[in-house]
Amino acid sequence: MAIKDAAVHALIEPVVTAMGFELWGIDYLSQGKHSRLVIYIDSPEGVSVEDCASISRQVSAVLDVEDPIAGEYRLEVSSPGLDRPLYTLDHFTRYRGQDVALRLRVPFEGRRKFQGLLAGVEGDEVLVQLDGEEYCFPIDTIDQARVVPRFED
């Protein structure tokens, strides 16, 4: 489940930005005592393990003071990777022309999962081409989206 809480995002983003990185996105995976808060950071120069550790220490200090999430959770900081999650219309615009896998919040034409070519963004809708047709999904109906990496021989 993605965190939609603007307050958590607002707490974390200034810390990440001040350290020279882009806050790509936040996921909160609720699993009782084993819940996880995953923060994705990005940079044109890439993201190292040391970068993740440094951001983790700084963000952890802010979260400990502000305590925006009830209960126990483990904090993880990571690069979005090749199969990066897409959260915003800007993300979808930046990855136009790439293959994407989407999972919708509710079924559309009897299915929730779609995979195809990201054709672009129109207003607040994500355009995906698959099986010779173009589908328009309002961004708020998308539960999860990821880039599907292409590997050339």
C-alpha cells in the first residue's frame, strides 16, 4: 500500500532534497510488527549503499521526533532500481515509451493487471497501449505501477 499521507511526505522530502537526492516515492507495507516504510531516492549520478545509509540515519531521526506513523515499522531506503515504481504523473511522463505493469484498485473490463507500452499522460490519465488498443487509466485508479525493464542481447 502506498502512503498517500502528505504529512509523511512533507517530513521526509526536505531531508532527502537537502542531501542532494530526489524523493522518488514512499511505500508503507503494513504487516503488523513486521511493517516496513520504504523510501525510494534517486539521483542522476545514481544511488550507493552509503547514500541509502546516510539518508536512513537522517530520516530516522526526523521520524523518531515527529512520530507520524503509529506502531512499529522497519525503515528501508533504496534506489528505485530498473523496475522502478511510478507514483506521479511526472513519473509516467518521464517513462513514456517504456513498458509498464499496472495493478488497478478495482477491476476494469474484468481485470486488475495490465502490462503494455506507456504511451503518455493526458490530463490526469495514464495512457497504455496493449494488444493493439489504447487504455486510459485515471491515476487515482492505479494501485501500483512499475517500469518493466528491457534487456537487449
